[in-house]
Amino acid sequence: MKARLIRTVAELEHLDLAMLPDRPEPRRVLMCTPEHYDVVEVKNPYMEGNVGRVDKARALAEWEALRRTYEIGGHEVLLIRGEAGLEDMVFAANQVLPGIGSDGRPYVLLSRMQHPSRRKEVPIYRDWFERRGYDVFELTSRAGYFEGQGDAIWHPGKQLLWGGHGARTTFRAYEQVSEILSAPVITLELVNPNFYHLDTCFCAINSDAALYFPGAFDSEGRALLARMFPHLIEVSESESTRYFACNAHALDGKTVILQRGAAETVSRLRAEGFDAIEVDTDEFLKSGGSVFCMKMMIY
């Protein structure tokens, strides 16, 4: 398949979702141990004022509670060991994009991180996946930056990607992503600096429903989301920024794990028939990350 990027609703009209290959959802969870987690430099607006202010004991307790939440839900949790000097490595959604080929073989596409301090994380993740038999794909330098599943999110159940760009991932990266993975990419430009990854403002719950903060996208992006998801649940700016309510994780198309305190979002989820599990990720919010950032679903 040649690269196919969908940027407008008009281009979306040529996409036949029913004709795209089905994609099984991964059931295993990869998390990175948090012993070296900290805020040591400002990479996003949420880190401002939080350098050196992480309560590491509390961060560990929050991480362990999230791990138990997945295990209680019947998901196997695998671990990659955090390394000294890589304080952001705990945010396991960014270093690769996982997938599964038509032959049933799992693979990962390696990220090309924007910040030099995070580039060192990628070879560690690569080694972890290679030792377990995953195929490993790479982008060339012409792609610019690409930050894994922080910006590239699979459409539930289909071989189709949503691709955020503008802050941490460059638009041209998706030309290679689409070609390598044989998957069309619906691109969404992020226009608000508070939402630097797609997973900070968008959470696909199932093929019909998603959480989103409209102010993170331009008008075309909002139109694309509205066309693809009949039930878009709008999250307020206050809950998107204070509680990272869109940085949630949906399990099995019906249960949403999210940061505690987003009462309005929880109420809307339950009104739509979804279950909501609230957890504490306060220490990780200091780095601009919450539930979705702290794990990677893998095959």
C-alpha cells in the first residue's frame, strides 16, 4: 500500500472503513518501573514550576496502584526496568508504536524523539522488544520527529491510525508510518500548546465513542473526529488540563481508566453507559502525563 494520509473530511469520503483489515486489540500491558522518575527540565507547560518537586514515594504508590488496576482487570502486566538519568522513561507510550502484521507477527515502529534526553530511551525499548521476537521497524531521518503512541493512536479494531502532529511529531513522518505499516493515517493538527501529544486531548473508547477536548484541534480536525465517532464526549478545558481527563485509557470498549477528580467527565461517561475507574496520578501530572502515558498495550 502506498502512503495514504487523510487530512480533510472530503478525503475521508474515499475511506471505506468496512474494507480495512480488522485489527485485534492487544491484551498485555507494558509499564516502566518508576524509581528514576523525576522532573529535571521543562519540556512542556505542565513541568513549569515542578522541577525537583516529585514525591518519589507517592509516585511509586500511584504507579503500583495503576499496575494493580490492570491486573485486577485481567491484563498481564510486563515490566521494563527504568534506568538512571532517564527520568521520563516511565512514560511508556512514547518510545514505540506497537502493532500486529497480517501474518500475526507483532512489531514495533521505533520513535524519533524530539528532546535529546528522551532519545536515549528508544534503544532500551528496542532491545526489550527484539529479545522477545518482535519485528522492529524504523523511520528515516527524513521523517523528522515521531513520538510513538503519544501521537499515533490506532482506531479501535481497525488497521487505521489517528496521527497527531504539530508539537512533538512532524506531519511528514506519517508518510513513512503509513507506508511501513500499510495503514491509512487520519492526521490531526494540534493547535494548542497545552496539548502537545494527541493522547493529551483524545481518547478512543471504541469504534463509536471517544473523549476529546475540541480546543486542541483546528476546525478540520474537529470535523474529522465528528465524522468518525458518532458519540464524541466533550471534555472541558479545565478537566483536560487540571486532571488530564483525555489522557485516559479505555479497556475492552467499555471501561475507562482516568485521573481522579474529573467529575464532569466521569458523569458524562457513565451517562453514555461506560464504566469509569478513577486512579491517582498526581505526581505524574507534574510531568504532563497520566494514565495513557504510563503504559503501552502490546501484543
